Amino acid sequence: MKSFKKNKKILLINDFLSSGNIGGSLCRDVLNFYSFDVDFLPTALISNKFSLKPIEIFDSTKFLKNTLEVYKKQGRKYDAVFVGFVLNFDQAKIICDFVKENKIFVVLDPIMGDSGKIYKGLDKNIVEIYKYMTNFSDIIIPNLTEARFLTDKNYEKAHEIIDHFENLGKKIIITSVKENDRYFILAKDKSFIEEEYKYLDKNFGGSGDLFDSFFLANFLKNQDFRLAIKNTRDMIASILNMQILLDDNANEININEILKKL
């Protein structure tokens, strides 16, 4: 009888949007596409994207805490935990206590801002919340704005931020660096990694979620940090080009339709 290798199990902790396939739902779709066994635990139930007003947010801290206790009693084991949107410090503490107790590999996307600013409507202590969570994370995936906030804006150059986290024993991937006319993903694995990409003057919701989930899938598959970044860059470029062909005016990525064509 042919034996099948057991699929790696991932605990996905992120927000759930009732309208729009972004956030945790998009991450789950991609990870399921790669046949990972995913438990999706929402930090918040959100009516729609933050860019649309009004908005309703349900705080699921109690559900988060109780469910992790249930999973602990059930003896669930995870190969990795991915953490995205976190609503408050209580959630951060619950999550970090869980991963510390269970010694789980953690990838963190500190979702808190872009273009030099913190997103409106987030906890006033959101920077300190994510700074705390970096202490329990193995790989951190911010954009340049978030990376600067994580270092209290003490570094102007992205390469200096990378070195700062390397000195702390952390790997960090800055997803959006611009130098002169070059756009690239920046990281370090002994030497700097600069994966250039073509800038598209489009704003597709969920691009960051795509990066997170494709990177995690690639890294867990091959355990090659540098290769996982390159593969993620290539995959996202293909997906965005396919989305433009499908619907140039869309504000979200039709990931389920695109995955059918891959």
C-alpha cells in the first residue's frame, strides 16, 4: 500500500472579513492550495475593508483564548503559526504565551500601516503590541513603514533595519523598498537579498496577504529562505499580471479564479 506523507499543519491567526476575500480568508485559500492542513483562528470579525466607512469590528479575544485552550486539550501540534492582524495587547499576550509554551515556529506580519502612517482605527498602542510580538517570532514580514515603526524610526535606511534585527537573531523581510528607480524586496541570509520587482500603479487589496501565504508555503516546503523569497516574488508577479488580464479595474485579487489557472 502506498504511504502518503502527512501534510504540515499551520495555525493561521488573522482577521476575518465578511465582505471581501482578503486577510485570513485569502491566506487560508493559498495555504489550502498547497495542501497544508490549516486551522484558521480569527482575531476579529470585520464587516469590510478599513478603507470603507462605516465599519463594524467584533473583538474575538475571548474566542481566541478559549479555542487555544481547547486545541491544547485536544493535543493539536503545529509545524508553524502565522500571525497577521492583532486587535489588542490581550490577544498578543495570549498568542505569544501559546507559541512560547509549545515552542512553535512563528511568522509575523505586523499589520499596522503604510506610506509612513499608522492605519486609522487601530489600537493606539499597536506599535508596542507588535514590537512585543517580534520577541516570539522567527521571521517578520513588514512593509517599509512597519519596519521603521518597529525600530522606533531610528534607522533611515532599510538595510540598517535588516542588520538591527539580525543582531537580535531575527530574520526580517521588508516587502517594499524603493531606492532611486528600483523597487525590491529586502532581506538577509548571510548576505543581503534584493529581489527586484516591477512596480504596478495598481492597488489590489490583499497583496500583502498573498506575500505572507506564498512565502510561508514555499519556506515550509523547502526550508530555503532565499529561494522562498524569490519564488514568492515570481508567483505574485504572475498573479498580479493575471488579475490585470481578468479585470484591470478590480480592487481585490480574484485568487480562487487565478489559482485554477496555475
